[in-house]
Amino acid sequence: MIAPELLEVLCCPSDRSPVRLATPAELEALNARIAGGVKNNGGAAVSDKLEAAIIRVDGTFAYPVREEIPVMLIDEAIPLRDGLAPLRYVPPAA
């Protein structure tokens, strides 16, 4: 389980948008996508079933949680639906 305090400080590394823990239904849908063959934002096939995931609040991408550690890397983001533009780093506004 991810500590609520950690979730409060995490954000999407692409544009710093808020994130939240995936619900059981969202996790089930994500694992179905993985079983059907999906690639992460970096282009690598995702093959391991996830026990938890962190989702952007806009519902577009999920970050895997492995051994209770969120993997908050842009290349590791998994698209939650087909046809999404890849995530890219957006520098903070000055």
C-alpha cells in the first residue's frame, strides 16, 4: 500500500499534473490492456500484471507501482486508451 502522505506529494513528471491511486476497477481494466498487448510511453511492451498503479487525474496515463514503489518515469507511463499522444516533458513556466 502506498502511504497517503506520499500520494499527496507525487505528480506527473511530464507536466506536474495531480495523480491518484487507481481504483480496483481501473486496475482491472489496465491489466486487461496489458494482457491484450500494450506499450508504455517509451515504446516497450508491458507484460507484467500490476498490483497497483498511479493514474493522472485526467485519466490518460497510469504509472506502475512495483514492490510498493511508484515508478514515476515518463517512459514508464502506460496509456489508458488507444490514440493518445505520447507524454513529453513540459518545463515549468518561468
